[in-house]
Amino acid sequence: MTMKRAAGFTIIELLIVMAILGMLAVMVAPNLFNQADGARRDAALSQISSLGSALDAYRLDVGQYPDELEGLITNRSGRSTWNGPYLRGDVPLDPWGNAYVYESTGRDYTLISYGADGRSGGEGNDEDIGS
């Protein structure tokens, strides 16, 4: 009587494959997260550039920058030279869901995203992005 050997994988072979997959995951996962963080940073830079263009158009029409970003959507200046709205839709939040920090003297402005932590300062994903 001859015994037939069952086809399939041994437990050792399965453990080796799982170990290889685990090592690949450890090497690939950080790169994927870094790409997502880089995309958020690029999106913030793009939004800041778009908001800057809208702010400049507002200044050309009104003669000074608005006191707050909502002035790009509704005429809070009371001036007849306001030719807005200067943005489509509402003022966007930064890619991390925080409001942009905007300050203006009328002659110039600063526009900043505080990054992932939503607080001033920081490094990496928490680094401030702005103009």
C-alpha cells in the first residue's frame, strides 16, 4: 500500500512568506505616508498661492488688503469699487482642516497654515507654511 502525499504548503513555507510580506510592508509603508504628507504640503502651498492672487485682485479694486479673508467673499469694506466675490465658494481650510491664519496691515499681509498640529512653529508635518 502506498501513501499519497497531500499537496499544499507546509507551515514553515507559510511563515517564510508571511515574514517576507511583513518586511516589505515595513519598508513600503513609511514611503506611502511621506507621499501623503508631501501632497498635503503641496496642496497648502497651492491654496496659499490662490488666496494670494485673490487678495491681490481685492487690493487692486479696493486699494488695500481686507481685514479678514471673508472680505474676499462679501463686501465688508463698504466701498463701491469692491468687484467680488474674489473666491468661488467659501474660504478654504488648510489640508489638515484648520483655518489659515491671516493678518493684514492694509498694505501687506501674512497668510500661514500652521501645518498638521495647527500650532505655530514645529518641524516636519507640523512646520508652518506660508507667505
